[in-house]
Amino acid sequence: MVNILPPQAVNLRDLIDQFGIQLVEDEQFFREWQDELPELTDLDKQLLDKVKAGYINLLNYPPLLENVIRMSVLDPMLFIGDFYLAPFYVKAETSVEIVSEDEGTIIRGKMDTLVLRDQFWVMVIESKKAGFSIEEGLAQILAYMLCNPYPDKPSYGLINAGGSFIFVKLVKAEVPLYALSDPFDIRRRGNDLYTVLRIMKRLSQLVVLST
């Protein structure tokens, strides 16, 4: 009997048992979020400061739900980062499906936002309710990234859980391998959104160069 699961019902234990996924803690595996990050313009920084201020203001009017987080934080960052311009385009609520090797489990669902270029995945963005931890979205985003139809290319993800962000890299080898960046938080002094956008831009550059 085939077991069909929505990604929201999947946990890390399921991905380990069904697909053999492994965490890589060697920092050399995922250097892309640290090395050769592009600089931001003064305008980029001014706009990101407004995004931060808007999010902090929204916290005064709970509950801050998933769609509101996307509208107030993710959508503006995609705009500022030029992800709505060629050669990129954004396709939301994309259906995905992954079948385990023994075909006993199928994970089927829709991802929140998918940034594409020439059918290559640039980054999957999974927005969660404010107050949820990043761990709430990790297994779900990894399940989506395992659906990448281009196994010879690494795929990158970004989880946004309220005001927290973390990047994910997945390589679909014989054993799927993944690693995480440091977490970033909108509440820190200064503006962590600067670094988040710089990493987004860097990952998109790498995808363009690899095609």
C-alpha cells in the first residue's frame, strides 16, 4: 500500500528513513552563503530598513500569519533583489511530488514560493507563521528540494519563520546531503536583512553561472 503524505506531515525522521538524507556539518560543503557576497546599494539598504520597520510594526497587531509575513517581508525582498525581472520569474503554489526508492511513500504538496530560471531551481522559500521555529519548516522544505528534477545541480532554500531566516543547500547524490547556514534574525541590532538579501543574490548568481 502506498502511503501519500503532505509535506507538512513529514518530519526529518521520515526523510532519513525513506530517502537516506544526511546533514553535513563540514562548513566547506556550504560556503556559498559566506563567500563572495555582492554588495548592496544605498537604495537597497533604505528599502530593507523599511521592510524591517514594517515587520516590527506588524508585531503589534497579532496574529501575524503566513500570508502577512509573505506580503510584508518575502515579497518586498524578492522585488528589491530583482527576482521578478528576467532571467528570473516567480511561480507560487507549485505542485511537487517525490516517491521513495521502494515506492512505499509519496510526498505530495504545494510549496509557498518557487523562484525559477530556465526550469532550474534558484531557491525555495517556505514562509511559516510568526512564532514558529525554523525547525517547523526544515523537513518540509527539504522534501520540496528533493523534488528537484536536476540531480546534477545543487538546490538552495530559504526558510522564513516569522522574523528568522536560514538558508539550506541540498545535493542529490546517491545519498542526499544537506547543510544549513547560520540563522539570521530581524530583531538583531542593525539589519540582518542586508545579509539575507546578499546571500539570495549570490545564490542566484551561482545558478545563472552554472547554466
